Amino acid sequence: MDSGIVVRSEDQTSSSRSLSQRNLLSIIHLKKRSA
């Protein structure tokens, strides 16, 4: 049970990290377009 919970938490953190990175990249692209 504990190991399963740990894996789930790790998956959530990794997915959130990728989402944040995508947002940063999209923001940078928008800034480049506007500039």
C-alpha cells in the first residue's frame, strides 16, 4: 500500500513538472512573438 502511494505521488509531481515546463515554454514563445 505504502509503495503504491509513493509511486502515485511521484507520478503527480513529474506530471506537474512537465506541465510547468510547457507553460514556461509557451510563455517564452508568446513573448518572442509580441516582441
